[in-house]
Amino acid sequence: MYVSGKNNSGTNQLSVNVAMLGRRLLRANARPLGALDAGVGLRFLSDKKRWKRPARPVLHTTASGDKIPQIRGEPLYGVHSVLQALDCGHREVHGLYVREGRTDAAVPSKGLKGRDDEAIKKIAVLAQERNIPVHPTSKWSLNYVTGDKPHQGVVLDAAPLRLQEFEPQQLELAEHHGRAPVILALDELQDPQNLGAILRSAHFLGCNSILLSERNKLATINSSAPSHGAIYVMLMAIGSIGFALADVAAEELTKELALQYFQEIPNDDGVFYNRVNEFRFVSVLVAFLFMALGMSGLDYGGDFDFTIDYNTLMLICGIVAALPTPLVWLCISEKKRERQSFTACGLHAWALFQNHATNAVIAHRFAAGMLAGISATAVNPIAFYWAEVQPMNDNVVSIMAAVAVIFALSYVKKRGWTINYLKVIVVANAIVLVLDAGATFFTIWGVVRSQYMWIGLPVVEALPSSVGYLISTVIIEEVAEPETIPLLKLVVSAVGFLALSFGLTLTKHINSLFNLSNQNLLRDTTRVRTDASITFAIAYVCQFASIAWICAVPRTADAV
């Protein structure tokens, strides 16, 4: 049997069929998945070395005193994968790392199901029988070792499985015993998830051997991904076109409803249009609350005893988002409009871009958006490894930020849009950046490492960003004619997404010049702190430069 990873329908369908058949057999046999270690008959598992007493593992100490395990082999994570590896005994094991509080087999593990808790006890017994040292380790260290994968509090440091050279005489020996061998050949298969599914299926299908090609085999993790990954960022600009069209259409529908059902004048300070924007942020608030309660379990780095699966969460959000569709279809009616001339629309668009204010708004949107999009790639590892931000608290702060945005909208509406745009945006953003820089550098250099100081700033940052968004909307409505407002909004939205893509690309390129891997961040050395400080300093300089571009737009609506 031959399976290739090339993009042709026949081989892809074959691999899909193998995987689907294997899943049916898995359900029928009701055996736990042991990843690769369950396959006794597979050729890549033929190196059956017995257990040896492992040497003392190497541990690195951070500035905060945490012990970070240095994996000698490769990390096997997950309760059932570790249990199956210990039970089969095909690998040399260097050590077992267990989350603190789970080393006692007699104590039930918090946050695990009954079946998983029993597996933890079996793992402890097997480790004791084989004289495997068990190291209590913090959750953050396990997150680092597994690359933030759902490890369930258990990581096994095991020697890699070794491939065996293919020997044709072994096939002749199998045929001599009257049994036709079943061999699965895999060529140019580079997705680890596809490979794992096929290997599990092959085991239950009774394959004797699996052949992997020497060329174009499964690639390892690319250590230079920070620099090469920037190529894929540009593809996001293409994917954002659909969102830009939908966003503009939603705003125009809102204005049409305000005009048709609430007798509000376009571009006037109506109540309905602003109220809809407030309810948008209320829906965001509810979404963050749902995520805070449902995604704060052990699988996502939290401490809750339950967790909503990611696919289930997306399904619930999709159902809720689809509910307004029949209501819009049944409750809203549109009047038939006269056909407009394409030539006339083109002339209106050409006249729109001859306006100096229009070009200033577009230039500001691109330049300021690109500079504001330059950040530091180490922001999330620093938040979780150094500031030790909990997912629950992170989502609660997002909820508070949404509430702050709602109050900001009410404030701007009460002022009647007569505020000085330049003063509000420049002063508010400057204050926020100074506070953010202070909290960031205090965390980097270990002066104060508190998750509440780290996550408290997004609440303040939400205020100027929300006001700036509404102010830009008002400027567009003041600059353009009523018939060209949708076109200008579409152009400004597309330019904004393009600027963000450029900013992300520059971020990847700049940060690739510094060694800020998760491994180095957990070592918490002076060199790592210096590199992190430089990247954040560059990001803050770009943020201040983006504020300067606000001078390109009019200060008030009357100045347009």
C-alpha cells in the first residue's frame, strides 16, 4: 500500500480512507490511543531496548528560582500517551515530570476526569517499578517543555523512536512462513497530524511494516520560523477583503435602518446608530465572559475543573451568530431603488480621491496602522512565563475593557462630536503608552512581576482606541458625499488591514534579529532581558510615531 503527500486526489483519498477505517476500528476495539508506542509490529518500533536507570536530568534555574527541565530526548505529554509509553517499554526514559501536587498516587488529581485520574495513579506505579525519577514541576515549566500543548500535567522525557533500515530479505522470510506481509509506504508526508492518524490506523489494520522515504519526510520544527513566517502574513490581506466588505455592509445597513424606521438624518447625531455600536461591544463583553468561564481549564493553562472544547465553543458562537439571520430576513424590508449608472459612480469615486482630506485620511490610515502594528513577539510568553497571567483573569480584564468602551461611546455621544480629535487621541495614547512601557519594563527586569499590573493596562488602552475608531468614522462621513461614503469606508478598511499586515511582517523581521525563544525566556538571563527590552523599545517608538500621523487628518468635523 502506497500513500503519498502530494496534492493529487487519488493518494489523498487513500490516506483519508486509511485514517477513517482506522478510526472505525478504534471505536470497535475501544483501546486507548498510545500514539506511536502501541504499534509492536511496526518497523520503526523494532528497536526494543530495555529500561535503564536514567541519569540525573539537567535543570536550569531562572531568576525567580523555578527549575526548568532540560529535555534530553523528546517530550511525550498527555496522560494516556505517557501511560501507554511506560506500559509498552520500547523507549529509554530519562525522567518523568509531573505538575506539582500530582506526585502522590493516592491523592485524586484536581481538574481531571475519573479515567484520567486512574491513569495518573498507574503512571506513578509504573515509574516507581522502573526506578524512573519523578520531578514535581510547575505548570509554566510544563507549558514551556510542550510548547503550550495540553499536557494534562504529565510529561515524559523519553528517547526518540529510531527508524530501521529497510531489509528486503525480511519480506522473503515473511513469505516463506506462508504469510503475505502488509507494508504501508509513505512518501512526502510532512504533516505530523496526518502521519499520526495513518500510523494508528495502520497498526489496527495489521500492517507489518511502514516505510518512510528518506527525502521529503516529516520535517522538524523550523527554528528560524520568526523570519520565514512573515511570508504567510501577507496572505491575511487577501482573506480580510471579505471581512471588510461585510463590515461596510453592516454599517450601511445600520444607517439605513436608522433612516427608515427611526427617521434619523444621515450623518446626524442619531440615537439608534450609536446605540447599535454600543450593543456591538456588549456582545463582545458576553463573548469574553463565555470564554472566561469555558476556557480556563487545565488544557488552556487555567485551574478550573472543567473545560469547553474549542470546537464546541466555536459551534456555540456560530449558532448564536446565525440567530439574527432569520430575524433580519423576516423583520426588515427594503425598497426597490432605481438603477444607478456605473459611469456616474466611477466619476463620483474619481472626484472623491481628488479631495485632499480624503487622501490625508487614507495616508494616515496606512502609515499609522503600519507603525501601530509593529509590536514584540515575546509579549505572550512574557505574560504567561514571567507575569504568570491566568486565562480567567485575562478574560475578565477584556470584559472590563469592553465596559470601558461602552462608557467611552456614551461620553463622546454626549459631547456632540465637537471634541478636538487631535488632543483626545494624542494625549490619551501618549499617557497609555507611558504607563504600558513602565509596566512592561518592570516585568522584564523583575522589579514587579504581577499579572494584575500586566493585564490592567488593556482597560485603559481600550478607551482611546474606541474613541479613535468612532472619530475616524465621523471624519469619513464628513469628507465624502453620501453616495460615496460606502466606497470610502471600504477603501479605508482595506488599507487598514493591509497596513496591519505590513506591521506584522516588520514585527517578524525585527524580532528575528534577537534570540527570544521560549527556552531562553524561561532561563530569564540578563541577555534575554536585554533583547526583550530592545524589541519592546522599538515597538514603543513606532507606536509614538504612529500618533504623529494624526496631524494629517482634520482636527474637528468643522475643519473638513
